[in-house]
Amino acid sequence: MTRIAMLASSTLLVAASMSLAAQAETFRWASTTDPQTMDPHAANVAPVTSFLNNIYEGLVRRNADMAIEPSLATSWEPLEGEHGWRFNLREGVTFHGGEEFTADDVLFSYERAITDQSDVRSWFAPVAEVRVVDDFTIDFITAAPNPLFPDSIANFMILDRGWTEANGADVPARDAEKYTTRNTNGTGPFILTSREPGVEIRLTPNADWWDEATHNLSEAIFNPIENDATGLAALLSGEIDMLAPVPVRDVARLRETAGIRTFEGLETRVIMLGFNHTADALWWGATDADSNPFTDPLVRRAAAHAIDVTAINQILMSGLAEPASQLLPEGLSGWSAAHAARPAHDPDSARALMAEAGHEDGFTFGLRCTNDRYLNDENVCQAVTGMLQQVGLNAQLETMPVRNYWGELRDGNFDMFLLGWSPGTFDAEHPIRFLAATPDGTLGTWNFGEFSDPRIDELLPLIQQELDQQARQDMLDEVAGVIQDRVAYIPLYTEPLVWAARDGIELIQRPDNFFMLRWVNVTQ
């Protein structure tokens, strides 16, 4: 059993051990990244989606062991006579503002989520039409059979039509601030009471939530703390109750610290490097400024051989990471055993490939990375920079906060970039759809380097509708081979998942790194 599978199953043991304390409590937690928006359709990034899952809800949700279960839909079934799914909606649900939840809110949220301003439109690429049957029944018509569709919309969050339109936010605010950037009106277990971006967010329980509360919180307070040492000091002093993530260099010490408990595993997130595959010239000035050497797979393969992932893991990740060969971790659905090997660290081969590609003297280019999104992201990129430079790939590193990063990548301001990806469906189809499909406005929405392969584009819709598991896996194996052979990305490692909390805090750690307040109890 993989470490990810073990983590997913062990969460049930934690859940089973939880006991409600008699008195409601205030809970304080911190992380390095502040959710950049409160709009659930504006940013398809984990810090936003994880946080808003405490406020908004979708038709389905994931439970403690990551299985799909009912949420605002009580049941769903394939349509008869046409492709698609019927969702039977929960009656008697109200939004935090008191508005009744109906199928029209689902339709509105779908229409909002597929606009050009939405960052989640890829979720609905298979959908041809949405039909309201009655107030509590809605059909999603797909262009072909799509057995994964209910799983693929686990993070599709529903807004109230009237409230959203009345506040001028009928389309998402991906590139501009709107009312929904700072304000919320969901149906979920917690209500946003105040938000000061970069400083503090306060939530209180929703007394009218349709589900049974499994927490004992009276208030939950989130503080973004960018500095690792400051966050750790806040945990050790009792200023906060929980810190996620924990600096990996401090994990061993925290394991031995009285009054502190660590929660450890592997996240379902692969950290990788991407390239600009289509630019005519390098974004950063180079010796041969009128060309882009990264359009040559020989150069991309040289970069892969230059990087020592084992050293990065041992030195920067304290051995807690796991080298990755694909765009999703081993253990998830569709992972290809036939392509388990990743490029060996081989600087001599890298130099030979550079010479074969006509770049024996090397060239200079720009590498862009975050410095507050992934564990040790800036340090990892500094290490990668040194390794690349040893083979003539003279990376000029620039790091920045994640709040500025995605816009730079969307504008094509990079030659090579850092990315972490966690598949929302826990299936290999997800990163193919987002990262490897040719960008067309709906597919490939996070394929910043515009990698394109006609065979992948041909296989993706077949993978999405294939019911025979072996036939489907054969196609996924072929796609994994194309991505590896063409070096579309350089997968580095599966990111460690390490949280720490003070004794008396009971919680569930999901392997997707989503933190759900509905499972938190303060017992002392």
C-alpha cells in the first residue's frame, strides 16, 4: 500500500477517535498562503478551494477517506436514453443569507462557472447542456458517456442567483475585484464574519446547516503567516492551535516536543517543472535571442537529467518526499506502472544532449518560481538552478508570492516554471485535461507552456468515456508515455504533507491537503 493510500485510510481512525467536548471552543490556525479570493469560481487553486469548502457546498463532496458522498444533491444516477447525469437535490436548504436553495441556483452557478472569466470552466468541458427538471431536480447532459463526472465536480460550489446578481457578481472576479472577492453567501457549515486580506479571516458555525455538526467550535480564526519561523513560534507559544504546513526541517524536533502532535503523509500533489513550448524566442535574453531552445525535446531532456531529485529530497525535504515520474502520484487511479521510471540524474548525458541540440556552449533563460506556495519552493528552485547551470542551462531565477505568480504565467512571462498539481478527481484524466491537453479556452487551462500533442487530444475524450478499466488504462499508459517521451514536464517529487497541532486538537488530515473545520474538535 502506498503512503498516500495509507494516509487516506488512516483518516477514518482519527475520525473514529474524535469525541465532542461539552463546551464550544475557539480554534486558531495558520498557513503560509492567504486565500486570494472568496469567489469560488475565480481561482482554481488549493488554498482558495480548500478554504471555501468550509463556506460553500456543491452537489457532492468528499468524505474523510476521499470517497464521494451526497451534499446538496441527495442522489444521482445516469440518464436513460442520453448521456449525462440526473442530480436529485436536497430540499429545505438555505443559504447563509436565508435564501432558499433550488435547482435554479445550480444552473446559475454552472453558467457562471463556464464563463471566460472563470478559472474552473475545464470542470465542465464534457457538458453539452444543463436542464432544470423542477426545483429540486437537474440534469447535466454530456456529449458522451462520462462515468467520472460526479467525481469531477466535487469542488463545484453553488452560489445563490439572487444574491450574486444583486451584488453585481454574476461573472467571477478572476482578474478584478468584485463583491464576491471579499464576501460570501454559501450553504456550508461555516459563515464568513470578517476578512482582512493578508491578516485574518474569522468564521462562525452555521446554526442552520442542513447536516449534523461533528465539531465543537464557536469560532474559527485563520491567520496567514508567511515566515516559517514566525508560524512555528506561534504554535509553540500557544498563539495558534494548528499550523499547516510545518517546515520540513522542524518535523523531527516537533515529533519530540511535548504538547505537540504532528500529522504526516504524502499529499496527492506532484511538484514539477514546465517549459514554454511555443514561444519563438526566450522570454529572458539569451545568446541566441531569436530562438527558444526549449521547443527542442533534446534540451528538455537535458534539463531532466541535470536535476538530482534524490538530493533535493534528502537535503531540502528531510527524506519526506517521494520522487515522481508522472503528473500524478503513484497509488492514484490511472497511474502508469509501465512508466514508473523517471530520468536518472546524469549530468554527462545532459551535456551530451545539449551538444546534440547545438547548444554545447549553453544558453541563459528565465526560471520563475513561487516563494510562498509549496514546501521549500524557493529553496528547491535555488537548488534546481545550480544543477541546471552545471550543464550549461544558465537559469536566472526569479521568485515571487503566489498572489502575483499565476498572472505572470498566464501572460507567458517565463521560459521554465515551477508548478504543483493535485488531481481533483484522484484520477490521471485530471492532469491530462488541465496540463497536457492543447489549450482551447476550456481544456488545457493550466497548460501555461501550451504543450500540444494530437495523440493526447485524440485519446482524452476516449479516456473520459471508456467504461472498460483495462482499455482505459491502456490509453492512460499511452498518454503517460507521450508525456515522458516528449518531456512535456519534468515531474520532481510528490510533496510531503505535514501539519502540527497542539495536544487537545482533534482533526482529520486529507491527502489532498484540504482542511475541513467540520471535523475539528478542541478537547482541552
